[in-house]
Amino acid sequence: MVNQLRGDQNLFLKAKWEEQTDNKIKRNCMRNAIEDMKRRKASDLQGRKAKLAELLQAEDRMYEKEFMENLETPEQVRQKMAERLNHLKQQREQERQEQV
């Protein structure tokens, strides 16, 4: 009888140990899956950040190029001013002629 009780107790302890081990394995698997999802999500986020940074730099370069292309040289400014001056002189002369 005592041997049977010891055998039952050993079986109970073994079953309890197996259950605890199974639960621990399940928890570890779940934890590993969650950590893997977090790593993938962080990696995706870094990829999107890099892509956006690249797009922003390309846009900045485009605006810089456009700005530099529209920038007038001092010679162009002088030429425009001279054209405007001639236009105004002609306009004033025409108005003077109309008054006479």
C-alpha cells in the first residue's frame, strides 16, 4: 500500500512537472513570437524612415536646384533694369509727344 502511494505520488509529481514544463515552453514560444513581431515591426519602421529621409533629401535637392536656376546674376539684373529704363524713357517720350 505504501509503495502504491509512493508510486501515485511520484506519478502526480511527474505529471505536475510535465505540466509546468509545457506551460513554460508555451510561454517562451509566445514571448519569442512577440519579440520577433516587435523586431520585424521596428525593422519595417526603420525602412520607412530611411525611405522618407531619402525622399525628403531628393525634394530638398530639387528645390535647391530650382532656386539656383531662378537666381539672377548681377549682369541679368543690370540688363533687366536697362530694359525697364529704356521702356520708361520711351513711355515718357510718347506721353510728352501726345501732350504737344
